[in-house]
Amino acid sequence: MLKKLKVPALAASIVLFSTFGAISSQAGELKVGYIDIKTALENTAEYQSGMKRLQALSNVKLKALKALKADIDSAEKDMMSQSLAMSQEHLAQKQQNLKEMGKNFQRMQQDAQEELSAEKNRMDIASMAKFQKVITTYAKKNKFDMIIPRPVFLYINPKLDVTGDITKLLDK
């Protein structure tokens, strides 16, 4: 697995360094920065507020699911305790009701997961759109030739880190 990763990483590094070389020979000195995108986004007030809203929505959905599960468990317990005294038709009806309740629980659970996932996606799309505008404006204003995401390199000088600056701008 590691060997599989080394070849593409080596090829990407060669391309990147040859690009740096070509640009730097043309432009004289190259101004480069890097950013930890995940940290920049997750440390913004907007993202943290969005995650709190998402958690609150999740808690509401979870509470409703727990209530339905408690109803199912109660109905199942009642059916089991009364099953010997019930007619076959009544028992079959109770079993059918339990089966329907189980289906409703699964649907409700799936709907909750889809709603939470869709909300997270909306939040991420909005954050990335704003991030792209902020990083472009910052790079132009500060005359950066390029700003690279942190995971591209194994080591890069910390003085080139613009993550904190971008996080502050995202909070404006």
C-alpha cells in the first residue's frame, strides 16, 4: 500500500517542484503560503454555530426515534405478556402493528440521517464558497503566487502558514 502511494506522491512532487522551478525562474522570487483548510474552516464562528444547529437537529431527531423505539418495545412487551390470552386474529393484528411500527422506525431513522446529511452538505458548500472567495482575495491582496493546502507536503516552514489569517477573515 505504501509503495502504491509513494509513486503518485513522488510524481506529484516532481511536477510541483518543476512547476515551482519554472515559475520562480520566470518571476524571480516566488511567494508561497500554505493553509490547513480543515482547521481554517472548523475554527470559524460560523462553522461552529452551524455544527451546534446540526447537533440540535440531531438531538430532536434522536429524541423522536427513542420515543418511537420505546413505543415499539412497550407494544412488544404487552403483546408477549398477553399473547396466551389473545385470539389468533388479535395476535396476528398485534404482530402486524409491531411490524408496521418497525418499518416506520426504520423510515424515520433513514429520513433523519438524510436530513442531517443534506444539512451538513449545505453548510459545507456555503463554507467552501466563502472560503474560496476569502482565500483568493487574501492571496491577491498579499501578493501570493500560490497558497497550497497543508497535506501536500510532508514538511513546510511554519512561517508560510496563513491558516490563522484566513480563519480571521472567514469570521468577518
